[in-house]
Amino acid sequence: MRHIGHWIDGAEVAGRSGRSGPVYDPAVGAVQARVAFADLDEVDAVVASAERASLAWRESSLSRRAEILFRFRELLDHRKADLARILTSEHGKVFSDAMGEISRGLENVEFACGVPHLLKGEHSEQAANGVDVYSLRQPLGVVAGITPFNFPAMVPIWMLANAIACGNAFVLKPSEKNPGSSMFLAALLKEAGLPDGVLNVVHGDKLVVDRLIEHPAVAALSFVGSTPIAKYIYDNGTHHGKRVQALGGAKNHMLVLPDADIDMAADAAVSAAYGSAGERCMAISVVVAVGSVADPLVRAIEARLDRIKVGPGTDPQNEMGPLITREHRDRVASYLDVAVAEGATVVRDGRKQAFAGEGFFLGVSLIDHIQPGTRVHREEIFGPVLSVLRVGTYEEAMAIVNNHEFGNGTAIFTRDGGAARRFQREVDVGMVGINVPIPVPVSYYSFGGWRASLFGDHHMYGPEGIRFFTRTKVVTQRWPDPSTSKIDLGFPRNR
């Protein structure tokens, strides 16, 4: 049995607590490794390492930080297939999805490589007579990231690239379900020349999270996960005086207007709902079909379902892998019974698709005629289940999106530029796609939703990520008039 320890001071260190958790291969349903769970003393040791390293790292030049990040970017690009295999093994996503995840992470490293420009302040000469005012962006010190199972490489990169570029030391607590990718990233950063202790990785459960929340040396917490945990971290982190950004759950709607290209909309719905087995916060969960488009759209979506090849992510022919755990698979499947009880129609039941072995597989499911406010509509299912909600008008569709608890991402499919423009203005959601089903922002913008999808003031990565991992200091300075100085300045006093 392989054992995964923590990453402290530039090396993997075996856990000392005696506690550990299983790491499964979801495609076969078997434990492939055990990961150490830290105790309080180990968490404190990790934070102490980060504190020591942060003092020197914050004094490092911007050019040195950029140089290390550039090397990290090249190493990550060169080794991305190795990392993708770890993702497929521990998460279950197909290899192409894993490679796509790493590519989106690479974009964020490239953004952070521009740190000499990103940390430039502002300057005002002669704000008053003889007075100049200027601003500085300075690091916070020790910051921590708590990341989810569904993107075990990309989300840590979202956080650590900007945090390190800004001069902080970063403590990463990845999901205990798939810790291997974080250890791989830590080793690459070590190879790129990152000083020991600037990045530490600590594994564990709620005990570790709670200690990071309350530790006096941790200045900020960045989190991605479910809404209940996001709210817990935000409430408790801010109570302990920390800066917190906590991204929560989602229930993303895709509006399809009667004038939309049916084939284009159906292709988009299928790829956005079932990619990565639906285990992503930007997945399309609900298609809102407006008026006469509903019947042909449902037929077009159903016709595409048999083409989706489900199986182990190591097989390049497969397009969807297993879910992360047996318990999560069974929870997702249970929503099909909930849908029937709520009066909806199960067009395709993924439980009826048979799979060999003990892997955590579930076939794709399609539910029609769901109603606003039902559990299937309210709750984040986080699996390969797509629902269709039928409405008569655009106004009804907008009300459904804007009245939902979550405000993460949304999309509209239409040929009408006026309708699209109206939609982008009126929709109460943080990320909007127009004929784009998964509107994840590029790295030089920022990622985040509204309402119960985000707790805190800052979105993730991009410009808001730089602002989150720094604080602004304003300096007001006045110097004596050189004409009154008694020191020989080497130039005429009346100059």
C-alpha cells in the first residue's frame, strides 16, 4: 500500500498522527493508497514553516518570483501528461478532461508570471504643495487554500500561483480524496527553484481545516467547495479576523430561446452537463426551454445520449468516467427517484446502464418537466443528471434564474442579439455565456458567482486574485524645499 505524507520545507514528510484516509481508484472501486491526516501539532509545524519562509520570500525581487513561475510553467507544460494520469487515477475523469484541467491551470500560471506589472502601485505628485502620495501592494504573509476533489490540479493552481507571486507563503489543504496532484505540483515548484517553506501541503479532515481557520498566523483563507462548507469557513474565518474568499455551490441554468440553433444547443447541453461526470461547479444542471423549442430540444438531447461512451478514464475512447466515491454516486442516483416523486418525467435513467466491476459508475440521466422550487431544481446534484424546465416566455425564464439560491454561471442560446444583450444586463449571476455553455473566464479576468455561490468580496484568480492576496498601503510624503536646505546638494539653490 502506497502512503502519501505531507509536503513541508521542500520535501515529503511522513505523517506522525497515526490517522489516515483511503485514496480510491474510482474506476475499479479499490483503495490504491492511504493519505496521512495531520494532527494539531503537525498543522502548527506546517504554518511555522510557512511563517519562516514568508519573511525572506516577501523580500525577494519581483523578477525572481517571475523567473521561478516561468520555470514552473515550463515544467508543468512538459509534465502535464504525467499529472493528467494522476488525475485520472484518483478522480476518475477521462484523460482528455484531465489534460483540459491542466491547460486551464497553466493559463493562471502565465497570468501570475506578469507579477512585476500586476503589483504596480499608483503615484500622485504634488497632491499638495511639496507632497507626493503613492500606494504599495504588499503580501499578507501566510495564506491558506482549501481545495475540492473535482479539480484537484486546477483549483490549487488558481490559488497558489497568485499567492506566491504576490510574496506570500502558501499552505495548501487539498481534498483528501485525491491528494496526489498537490504533491506533484509541490515537487515541480521545488524543481523550479521555489524556496523551501513557501509552499507547504498538509492533508487531513475537519480538524486540519478548523486549525487553519483559527491559527493566528494564517492571514487569509481561500476555499472552493459546497455552499454549506463555504459559509462555515467564511463565518468562522472572518470571526477569527481573517480575509476569506469562499466559493460555494451552483445550479447553472441554460436558457434556450425558440430561435436557437437546436443542434448547437443540444450539443452544448450534453457536453456541459455530462463532461467530467457532471462533477464541476460550472456544469449545466438545468435547461430552461422557452416556448416551442422544448419538444425538439429534448428529442435532440436524448438522441445524443447513446453516443456518450462511459468507462475508465484510461481508455481514450471513453468520454465520461466514474464518480468520485460510491457514496456520492448513490446520492446522485437517488435524485431520479426524487424527480419521479415530484411529478417529473425520467427520460433516461442512468442506473439502467450496466458496468462491469466495482467502479463508481453511473450512466447519463435526463429528466423532463421539472418544476421550479422542487428539490431536483433547488439542490446541487453534482453528477451526470440534466434536467429540463419548460416555460412559456423569456420573462418566466429570467425569473427562475434570478430567484434561485445560487448565482454562479448561466448561458443563453439564441440568434437574437437584442435578446442576448438584454439577458447579459438583467441576469443576476456572476458568469454569463452567450451561445457558450460553460463561461469560465480566461485567466486575466476573475472567476466567481453571486448570492450563495460566493462568500466574501473577491472572486478567484485574475485581477481580483491579486487584490485578495495583497493589501494596499498608501504613503504620503513631504520633503523640505531644497532651497532651504543647509546641505550642499551639488546644484544651484535656485534651480
